[in-house]
Amino acid sequence: MEKQIKWNNKNIFYEVSGSGPAIVLIHGFLENHHIWDELILQCKEKYKLIAIDLPGFGKSSVYGKVHTMEFMADAVKAVMENENTEKGILIGHSMGGYVTVAFTEKYQDAVSGIVFFHSQVAADTPEGRENRKRAIEIAISQHADYITKFIPSLFAPENINKFSDRISQLRKQSIEAPKEGVVAALAGMAERIDGKELLKNIHIPVFFVVGKQDSRISLDEIMRQMSLPKNTEAIILDHVGHMGFIEAPEKIFPVLESFCERIYQ
Ligand code: MLT
């Protein structure tokens, strides 16, 4: 069911499916809640799935020039409260994982498990922040062109032709989203804090989904981060980039389901 809440005088849109223990789905940069459609279909018999459009994406409002990860985390909390959901497993794709880090910093008692779906916990390096500034300029001056080039780079090179229809669909959907939301997310990601200490100290089970051909996340760095939590599991896949829910759902979804089942048993 599609729903909307008034939050900070504007609108946050989300979709709720199924019933049972909660799983909260948080999309990445340039995406909206629909990236989770297949996972929702697979899991809705057993779980209540709450898939959110983060501020500035999908049908949710743009709030300002910078959407920090903490601000986005507060929007996620507001949706959970509206659903009377005290606790859930948070699955965050890429930027959605950064939001999950911010959420866990603030609302640890509301987190039963964390899935970093092609995501990680380090802050941007100084070079990364400079790149964000350049990305902001390009996103403002050449919005459609920026998105057209960005989307295919998220896939393993060998998958670009195979998923050309999905790439076109994602491009179209991202180009339709307001460029102010894109810029606010880029600025927010540049400001995010490092989550390595958090990861070391939490007792919450953590799962990493990793693509060996992910151009956005270094495999060496993610391997270091995986050893930080007390309770980590991971799936590391060859021929997968940054978009495992499209590139290899048949391999990823069953292991995620089993991770969730063990948390809620
Ligand atoms: C994402 O897919 O959400 C972004 O690539 C994350 C980032 O730019 O750090």
C-alpha cells in the first residue's frame, strides 16, 4: 500500500507490503523505493516491508540545499513511528547504508539487524569530498547528462548490455527526479561521519552484500570493515557491480532471507 506522511511541513512517501516482523528498505543515490520491488515480492509473505522514498527522491519532497544522512535517518524514523514499528532490520543500498549508519547512531534500540547492500561505513576522504563538489557542479549544469553517464557505471562491465532495458528505465526515473534532491544528497554524503567506531561497538548482526566489480566501493576497504562488527556475515559475488538486486537477485535474496529469519526466529 502506498502511503505518505506530513513531516517537517512536507511529504515523505513510502510503500508498505506484507505483514510480520519489520524490514525497512532504504534506497541509494538517484533511486527510489521501487528498486526493492523484487525483494518485496519475495519476502512479503513473511515480513512487513517498509520501502521509503528518501527526502529529495521518488515522490518525497526536497527540503533544502543539504540533506544530511542524519536528516534522512530522521525521515526513516518518522515513517517507522507512523507504522507503529518500534524495531526493524534496516537494509540500505549504498547511500541508504550511510543513512542506516546515521540511524543506528541515533536510534540503536530500533535496529534489529543491518544489511549494507553494496555500502560501507567510512566517511568521504578529502579527495572524495572534492569529487562531490565537482559532481554537484555537473549535476546542476548537466543534470540529464550526469545521470546518463552515472547509471551504467553502477553495473559490472559485463552486465551493461545484458541489463540495458533496466539501465534505460533507471535513467528515465532518475532524470525525472528534481535536481535539487540530487544536489542535496551529494552535499549530505560529503558531510557524513565515519561509522567504523559504531560498527566496532554494536552487538547488532550485520550483513554485507559485496560485488567484486563494484566501481563505487573498494573491495579491500570493505574487507577491512567486515572484520569490525562482533557479528558479521557477507556474500561476495563475482560478475556483480553495485546493483546486485538487478545483477544477481537469485544469489542474494535467499541469503538475505535466511539472515532475517535467524534474527527473527
Ligand atoms: C549510491 O549508489 O548511493 C552512491 O554511489 C553512493 C556514493 O556516491 O557514495
